[in-house]
Amino acid sequence: MITFSNWGEWMRHSLELSATIAFTLSGVMTAARSRLDGVGVYAVSFLAALGGGTLRDILLDLRPFFWVQHVEYLWGVMALSTAAMIFMRRRHFEPTEKVIQLPDALGLGLFAAVGVDVASSHGMPALVAVLMGVITPVFGGVLRDIVCNQIPAAFIDHRPYALCAFLGGWLYLGLQALNTPDWLTLTATVFFTAGLRMLALWRDWQLPIWRVDR
Amino acid sequence: MITFSNWGEWMRHSLELSATIAFTLSGVMTAARSRLDGVGVYAVSFLAALGGGTLRDILLDLRPFFWVQHVEYLWGVMALSTAAMIFMRRRHFEPTEKVIQLPDALGLGLFAAVGVDVASSHGMPALVAVLMGVITPVFGGVLRDIVCNQIPAAFIDHRPYALCAFLGGWLYLGLQALNTPDWLTLTATVFFTAGLRMLALWRDWQLPIWRVDR
Amino acid sequence: MITFSNWGEWMRHSLELSATIAFTLSGVMTAARSRLDGVGVYAVSFLAALGGGTLRDILLDLRPFFWVQHVEYLWGVMALSTAAMIFMRRRHFEPTEKVIQLPDALGLGLFAAVGVDVASSHGMPALVAVLMGVITPVFGGVLRDIVCNQIPAAFIDHRPYALCAFLGGWLYLGLQALNTPDWLTLTATVFFTAGLRMLALWRDWQLPIWRVDR
């Protein structure tokens, strides 16, 4: 079991790393599209990559933030943003967005699970814990878009994103209530959430439209 | 006196409930006007209904938030937003805005009083307490408008709204300093603030204009 | 030495005061350009003058805020904004912006030093401390611009501002590591950062441009 637990740790760190890369690149590209300068690119990358978890910790009153305990995340986001500004061109944006869909979806699942877990282990009621599981992966992008003076994509593009994290969060709590082993709960949540997200992208699922004008 | 105190509790809860409904509906309608999707409607409703009190608690470093202690508020906002998306149409927006003016004004008074009270009972100086009494009812709408990529209505529509809460806050502190019974302080603040707001709407009072271009 | 230390205190308070005046006026003018009403002018002035330090304290979980301990700052910002609304006209804006460049640059250096110092004295790692030294002077303006529905000037105008604070922050940490006396570390950081900023304005230095479209 120790072997497996190590494998679990390794999987979790790989997921975390690849998700952070995906979130950072989404920040870089959004900043470039809004024609921000270099300082703006760094600021928006930080927000996109670390904003959701930071907001969750402020709401739950937890310190230190994970990027204070692991400063290498800050250096990593800065290094990646710098590399992107040196090597990326507009023509790379669309293929990059395709490539990061999968790590982004896996990050959605992982951060949803982590968010729910952190919140419920601090005694939050189920719905609050699930909402923290939505805020953790989603609000980085929300802050990124607000700073770039846009309506957050997660709130306007009619694609299921936050919804996948919401459903994944309930799955996590359900499995936990059934005393499922931690590694299985985590794995199931990540793959369920990421699968739902990828399915939604692949089948072009849309959130139901509110026919307000009818 | 117990009877009266119970009546006071009942009045306070009714006011809180009707104000939360009014704030939620303002969020739903602002989100719809900005063409957000369903996820955006929920997010903006949450911000409009609960954002001001949450920001106050972050500033005062108070936990748990009231919506953690009373999760029924979260469920209520979600249920109301869902119902609005099913039943509301564009033609209902203007009459709804008329109807919610009164509960909104009462909520302005109530949340101003609550904000001042929470802040001053945690040792805040008078001006800080009054500003917390302004933030509590006003910043839900401010966050709502920022997410919808608009300049906050409270800062640009030249109608007295935050100002009523500001004056109501000083009244609250004044009555408290005179050892007025709590129920009377609360009632007077709510009716003074709400009355001022309704009067301002009815007489179409405008904030003085800064003749910056002259 | 006591004389000098008193002189240091006096210098620090003068710098703090003149920086707060500069930040407040930047808030007043941004609000006026976005055609906010009087309430909006006050709100944006508060954010511009006090928002950066407040955000730093929220991130570091420090209370009470400096404007709670020194309510005179709140009264001062309100009084200055009121005076500006009575006496300022559009034709005063450009000369005012010229005049406040120096106190603004000095404030940039002072708040960077204070931000780094507060963060590192609470055990933050070097990079986090430096980023807090950037957030303290810069994020007041960022919040000001977000509320006025603009992309933050610090992120888009290609002029070194946050970068000066970033470099000044490392200088501060370096001098501290060399056991430089506090007054010298503070003075050197303020004049290095402010000098860099003034030089950048005078020589019209631009941040390197990311040739994303090539």
C-alpha cells in the first residue's frame, strides 16, 4: 500500500503541475489578447494560476497560502510566463488552447477535489464545501478575466466548466461518506470531472439557454 | 417584553429574507442583461445577495460567514435564481424592479444597522463602523456589477443609495450612544434609511453634480 | 542618534502623507474621467489610497488595518476628495498629474519598503515579501481601475512602475541581509525606487514589447 500511496502522491503532483501550467498559459494568452504589457502578463498569470486557491484560503481563513509554503510555484509561473513571452506568437495560441484542454480538465477535477476536501475537513457544510470545490479551479480564471476587463468566460460561454466541478464535488463527498479509500475518491473525482469536461467539449454540449427574451 | 423581543426577531428575519430576495433578483436581472449563462446567473446572484456581508466579515476577520452558519441562504438564492430563469422574461424586469424597491430599501437600512453594529461591537472606531455599515448592503451590488463588466451602479447613477446607509449608520451610532433600547435603534435606523431612500427615488433626488468640465 | 531617528520618523510620515495625497488625487481624477458620481469618487479615492495596503494585510492575515488604527487617514482622504470636487476642474488634471509624479514615485518606494518589511518580519520567503512590496503601492491603483471598468494602467501602459517596486524590494532585502541600519535601508530603497521611476518617466523608458503578432 505504501507503494500505491507513493504512486498516488506522484500522480497528484503531476496533475497539480500540469494544471498549473495550463492555467498559467491561459493567463498569458488572455493577457496578450488584451494587449497587456509584461507586468500585466505576470500579474494575470499569477491570478489565473493561483487566484482560485488563494480566494478559497481567504474565505476559509487559512494561512499560509500554498504558494507561500511552495515558493517554487511562484518562480515556476514567472519562468513559464517569461518563456511564453520570448517564444510564443499569436499563431501558437489556438494549438496551445487545444493542447491544454486535457491538463486544464484534469486540473478542474483535482482542484475541485482538493477544494472540497480542504473545506469539509474544516467543518464546512456540504454545499459550502462543494462551492469551495468550484471556486478553487474556477475563480483563477474569473479574476484573470476581470483584470482583463472582460466578463468571465466561465460565466458567459455556455460551456459546462464550473458545473463539472460542482457535480464532481458532490461525487467526492458521496464517496467520502461511503468510506471509500482516499486515493480512490480522489482518482474517481478527477476522472469523472475531467471526463465530463472533455465530453462536453467533444460533443459541444451547451448549458441550457434561458429564453429571457421570449 | 419577551413578546416584543420575539416580535423584533421576527421582524428582523422577515426584513433579512425580503432584502435577500430583492438583492438576488437584482443579481439575476443584471446577469441576464449582460447575457451571462446559467452558471453566471448563479454566481452573480450569490455575489449580489451575499457579497457585501462577506466582504465585511473578511475586512473584520470574522468567521464563519453567516451563509456558512445558515446554509439555507445559499439554497434559497439558488432556488430563487432557478425559478427566475424558468419563469422570468424580459418584460417582467421593469415591474420587478419597481416591486423590489421597497424590500431593497428596507434591506439597505437593515444591513447598514447590522454592519455598524457588528463592526462597533468588535471595537472599530465610529467612522470605520459606519463605513462597514455602507459596505454591507452596497458592495454586493458593486461586486455584481464588476463581474458583469460595468461600472457599479452605486457609484455612477447619481442616486442616493450608499449615502442613505451612511447617514443611517450615524443615526444608529447616535442612538446607541444615547442608550436607546436595541429594538428601537434598529427600527429607527431601518425606517430612517429606507424612508430616505424611498423619498430620494420618489422625488428623484440626485447627488450634487461635480461640475468638473466648467 | 535619537535626533536622527526622530528625523527618520518625520521623513517617513511626510512621505506617507504626500504619497497618500498623490494616490487619493489619482483616484479622484480616474473617477471623474469615468464620470462617477460623488459616492463613486469617494469609493475610488479610498481604494486608490488605501486598497494596496489593505489587500496586503488581508493576504498576510494582519489586523487591524492601518486605517483602523489611524482613522485620520480616512477623514483625510474624504476631506481631500471633497475639496477636489469643489475646486478641481478638468483643466487642472494634467498639471496635477505632473505635480503628483514625484510624491507618487516616493510613495512607490516607501510602500514597497514597508510592504517587504511587514511581509518578511512575518516570516514570508524572499520572493513573497518582494511581491507584497509590489502589491502594497500598486494594487490600490489596480482596484481603482477595475472599479472604473478599465484595464489597470499598471498592467498596460508599458511604463516601469511595478517593476521599480520589484527591484526596490530586492534592494531592501539585500541591504537588510547585510545588516544595514534600518534608516539607511529605508532611505536607500525609497530613493532608488523613486529615482528609477522618475528616470523612467523622464527618459520615457518602455517595458520591452512582446512581439506576439510577428
